[in-house]
Amino acid sequence: MQDHIDERKARYTRMDEGTVEDYALLKELRKPFEGAAVERALAHLELLRDSYPGNHIDRYQHSLQTATRAENAGECDEIVVAGLLHDIGDTISLYNHEEIGAQVLRPYVSQYTYWMLRQHGIFQGYYYFDKIGRNKDEREQFRGHPAFEMTERFCRDYDQVSFDPDYETRPVEHFMPRMRTIFGREPWGPYTRELWPVA
């Protein structure tokens, strides 16, 4: 529990009546909340425990394993953290989960890392869509996009293979420094103007 709760409040009850001072106060008061972005992301990751029965491991372990495989392959922080958080949207919506995870990381990562996260669901479909009555080649609509091969690699080498209960998977604590690096970036800073992942 917090020892001290700041009781200061903006004076408005309608946003259009707020003053410069009101919005400056709100910016100051939200700093601790902004600083806890890693903890909030990890809380959503925790919700994946015991989710989606039927696989040998749950989505929580799948996420850790995806990040571990990306790290083992020498990927940069952006891709490893993307691997860790790529499925956090599953707890909210199965049918557009990739968009949710992508939006969480968007203010902190390069344009193509964001694109990879946003499209990974359709790229992942290459490995199973034909078994559920869909076209496994749906990803071909994106062929020619500069991040096509990057997204293909992410799904092929890290995501679709990460349902193995015998794979030596690192715990979430191991990834905390990388999480703090990514979420410690200035939101919408220079990283988001880069096309390719930034080391």
C-alpha cells in the first residue's frame, strides 16, 4: 500500500475547461504510473498462465520460450521483448490479439518491429491455417513488404516452435533488464521513427 496518496486534483470536470496548470499537474502526477509500465505489461503476461488448454505448455510458458529462442538466436532487445509480449492480447481478444500486443509496444519500438507484431497472427497461420479450413498462404498478401522476411523468421524460428515442454526456457526475471530498456525509452521517441529494430 502507498504511504502517501497525492490529493492534488485538476480543477476541471470537463477537459475543455482544463488550464495549462491543470494539465501540467496531471503530467507530474502520472509519472509514477508511467514508470510502472513494465509491471503492468508483466501483469498481463501473468494472465496467460493456465490459458488455452490443450497444448503441452500454456501461453505464459510459450511467451517465455519465444523470447528465450529469440535471445538464443542473438536478436536485439526489441525482438526479444516482442517475443515475450507478442501474445498478451490473448487475454482480451483471441481474434485480434496481435494488434493489442503490437499497440502496447508501439510507442517504444521501431516501425518494422511494430509491423511484425501486428502481422504475426497471419504469418503464424502458415503453420496451421490449412488444418482449420483457411488458406495457409494468407501472409503472401504482404510479400514484398520490407519486414516480410523478419516476420517470417520470427514466426518460423521463435513463435511456432515454442510449445515444447522440454525446451530450456528462461524465467521472466531474466528478461527484466531488456523490458526496462525498451519501456525506459521516451514514448514516441526517435526509436519509433526508425524502420528497423534498434539494438
